[in-house]
Amino acid sequence: MKILLLGKNGQLGWELQRSLAPLGEVIALSSASSDYCGDLANLEGLAQTVRKLAPDMIVNAAAYTAVDKAETDVEQARIVNALAPGVLAAEAKKLGAWLIHYSTDYVFDGSGEHFWQESDATGALSVYGKTKLEGEQAVAAAGCQHLIFRTSWVYAARGANFAKTMLRLASEREQLNVINDQFGAPTGAELIADLTAHSLRHALLHPQVSGLYHLAAGNVTSWYDYARFVIETARASGMPIKVAPEAIKPIPASAYPLPAPRPFNSRLNTEKLQQTFGLVLPDWQHGITRMLTELSEKK
């Protein structure tokens, strides 16, 4: 089996190289790859790459993820997040290949306190969310066999993310202010990659599972409680932490305005994923603890 992986150097792409390897030959590309075009901004080059390689599976872990920059870089965000997935889906349809694509909680308006289901009405607030939603729709419209995974608050030991930023700031500052009115589930790239491989194995035997799924770690937290958990776990493990527990202060999102609006409610209902693929999703703390242990051992 031949698997084309796009976005190999991102947090998720890096983990997918590991998790997909047992399934077959993985051809992993980045936007800078020279042998084949892996640049999602080059739509024709992307289509030619798929035609030349003729993979059995296409796994698209690449995206335009600069959420705030997308507010002014609308065209580029739309090419990468919306048009490129459509190209991949059209080529997958011609080949009879599976397409695995990743989306985001940002497709919702973030209202309420409920857990969003796949069938709920969307209402993206930002250019990033709107282009990711358009990408989902393009994949579904192409008619290829596909798995679209909406996920949230992604992190990994590799690359930049909220947890690592909190650790750096906690080692430098005596006080931290962290948003306490936005809620979701920190979800590890390692978990997403492993569940992708598991779901693909199942999908090959049961093609009727093609469709859209929510994939996020269990339970829910705020950015503030997430930060406190990260910092106190790191402190207990002996990592250098300067900020005192009582000096981590909760603030509303309105006190920290950004160009792109963020959803207040990023809770994702994952029952469909768990029931379809026979999975139990761990609470978010498990993956964070594991990542912090890995980071501590590198010190």
C-alpha cells in the first residue's frame, strides 16, 4: 500500500510518519520537498504529484494555521485550506484512493456550553475557520472515500504550542494572566496520529464509515486551568518554574484582544468516532503529562 503524506514537518505530520509506517510505504512531503510538489499553495503541482505517485491513501496534515495572519492573508489561507483539499479530493476520486483530512473546532461559532456534534450547524467566526470549513465541504463534494477529523487545541513535544509557551513564560515571569472563559480539550498530535492509523485500518475493511468525525481528548478545560496543570506538573517534576501558583491569574478573553475571534466553546462530542471505530479516548491530562515527561527528560 502506498500512502502520500503531506505536511510531514508539522506537529501532526511528524507523528503520522511514525503511526502510518506499519500500514505501507509512506511518501512524506513538505512544502519544501524537491522530488515532488508538497506545497498546498501550488494547486497544479499538487495534482501532478498525486497523479505521478498514484497513492492508495492521501493523508493531508498540512494547513494554513496562522489564525491571526489569515484575517489579512485571506487568499493564501483559502488556497491552502479550501482549494487544495478540493484538488486532493478530486484526484483521490479519480484514483479510487482514500483521503484523510484534518479540520478544526473553529468551524463553529463557539456559543453555548454543549459538546458540538458533527451534524450541528456551523458558523465560523474567523477567516481560518471559514476556509477550513470550505475545505471540508470541498472534500465531501468530490465524492471520494474520506475521513475528515475535526480536532482542537493540538499540541506536541515537537514544535510550538500553548503548553510549551506557558512553560517558557513560567520560567521567566513572576506573574501570568491566562484566559479563563474559553473551553476545549487539549489534544495531542501523537493521539491524533495513532487514531488516524487505527481508523484507516478499519476503513479499508468497512468503506461505509467514510465521513466526518470529531476527534479530541476526553473531558474539558479552560486555557487557565490548562496552564495551571502544565505549570504545576512541571514544577512537581523539577523543571525550573519561577511563577508562584497564586500568581497565575484568570482573565476574560476580552482583556486580550486578537485579530481573529476565537470560539468560546470548543467542546467536541466524540461519540460517533468512539462508536464507529471501537475507541475509548483518554482524558486530556494523560497526554499532557506524557509530553511534559518527555520535555523534562530532554533538559
